[in-house]
Amino acid sequence: MRFDFEQGPIRPPSESRSLLLRFTRNCPWNRCAFCPVYKGQAFSRRSLAEIKADIDTVRAIVDDVKALSWSMGEGGAVSEAVLQRILTDSTKSGTYRHVAVWLYHGDGTVFLQDANNPVLRTKDFVEALRYLKERVPGITRVTSYGRSATLARKSLEELREMREAGLDRVHIGLESGSDTVLKFMDKGATAAQHIEAGIKVKEAGMTLSEYVMPGLGGAQWSREHALETARVLEAIDPHFIRLRTLRVPPNTPLWEHLQSGAFQTLSDDDVVREIRLMIENLHSLHSTLTSDHMRNLLENLEGTFPHDKPKLLDIIDQYLALSDDDRILYRLGRYGGALRCVDDLPAYRPRLARARRELEQETGKPIDALIDELGGQYL
């Protein structure tokens, strides 16, 4: 369900600018209580031969796309005409099209998929990274997810080897700095391990992004979640902090806890207050905070510490100062795809009020339930 208002700033998901590769299969820690993606799927390490074969496939596609460009008189450049020829060719595979889109954008970024590629033997991981850089031209950055428990076990020398081989950026799912929350969610890492891993990644010369999950402490541990997450972030001082607000999909362990009453989610307003408490307690870091996901209520909540901290608090206070009705309309418009920030609300208030009345009449559901359904589509 989305609202396609005449002047609405709806931004459909763009084609991926990163080349996606897999060094492992699925997630090596698939028991997390809120994660439906890898639930019940077995983890395994891909062999070095398999990884190299995939890289060779990418190189063959790159060469083929460039040859097509030359044949079309485009001089080897992946122009819009070349890309359209490929995207409209039903014989081309999804992989072929993805590589063509990557070449068209020209950013040269590569993202290693699945949750924990550093779990591979360091020797194999390093060789795969080097092979990737050798075989695929134009790579400017390689990024991978990594688990803190794994990265903390690696020596600083091993992490530096990975950096020298071409791993530029690591994304870690911190999610919470509270050991109570981490244990309840079966995250398989402690706050101390998160700190150790984050510091090591930075010392190895890699860019570090830490993902934080507002709402993960629920009603019971919200304050502890905010304060302990701030403490851990202060200790790490990552380059980026990325917000990913909790949504609980059905058929996950956390959903079962929700149904039994062992876990109670926060309202959207309380999640915003929790984020505010966390930001209030970030005093000495230099990280850039981003809110770059549709499940986040305030997409414009972004800035770099310490300079932008007052601005970030002002953005939150601007939302909390809205009337009860306006906060409902804002949430409706945000999850319906029409709004990005509170400043967008005045232009859409009449249409959102009308949409609210029509939805309530058509469905017979309370507005909060309808808004939860809208927010749930961004899992």
C-alpha cells in the first residue's frame, strides 16, 4: 500500500549500483529472534574454487558487454543504449543484467553478500579478494558484512591482510550495546566483543559501519538499550552509524515472544524518544549517523557528530512537538511512501486526512493497526 500523490516525492528502489558476490552461503548465525531472512537455512562456506568461478563469470560478462558496446559503435562504453539492449534481451540472465547495470553506473563498488564473509579462513578470503581485484576491472571499493564475534577472534594482522587484499569497508550488525538485549535476541556476541571487533576493524584501516536497531529492547529494556548502545558506540567511534528500526515479522522467535507477552514492542513515538536518548548520550564520537531506510520514521535524521548533534535533536523534537493527530498523519504518510520528513507534512495534510478517513471506512480497522501494516511492508 503506497500513496501516489500527484506531487509526492515517492522514490522507488533504484537498481543496485554495487556488484553483488557471495563468498559464503546464508548466515552463520540464523537464530536471531527478529530475523526472518535466513531462518532455518543451513550455513556453509563456499570453496575458493567456487568463488573464483563466480568471479571468472563476472569477468566474462564484462568482456561480452564491452564487445557489444564496440559492435554498437559505443567505443566500449556501457551507454544507456547498450544497457537497454541488454535489459530487453530475454536471453540474458539476471546475473548478466546485474553486471551490465553495475557497469552502466560506473561506481565500481562491490558488496559481498550474506552475513559473515570473514568467517572464511583468512588465507582463502585474502586470496579471493586479490583474485577479484585482479580479474574484474574498475573496482573502487569492496564491502562485506561481518559478525563481531568472528572479527574479534581475528588478529589485527589478519584484518590488515584483508584490507591490503582489497576489503575497504565492513558492516557490522551491532543492533544493541546491551548484553541483556543481545542475550535475549540470541545474537551470539557480547558488548565487549562488539567493541573489540569495531576497534580492530578501524585499526586495520577499514571503514566501519555499525547498524543500530531502535526498538530492539522493547518496552522492558528500552532505556538500557539506548544507554548501553550509546556507551558501545562511544567506545568504538565508527565511521558510520546506520539506523534500522525494529519490525517483527510473523513466524520468527521474536514474534512468538511477542504473542506470549515475553516481549512488548514500543510505539513509533517511543522509538523516536529512545533514539533521542541514545543521541543525547553520544558525547565524544565523530561518526556520521544515517537513517537511510524506509522502516525509519525520520529519514532526514542524518548528520556528523559532534557538530550536527543539536540539529539531530531538533529534528526529533520537531516530530515530538506535533499534535497527536499530526503524528498519526505523518506516520501514515511516511510508511505510505509520501513523506520523508516533518517539513513535508503541511503540503500533504489534507490528502493524508482524507486517506485516513477512507482507509478506516474501507477496512474497519483502527488507524494504528493500518499504520503498522504499512510499516511492516519494509521488512
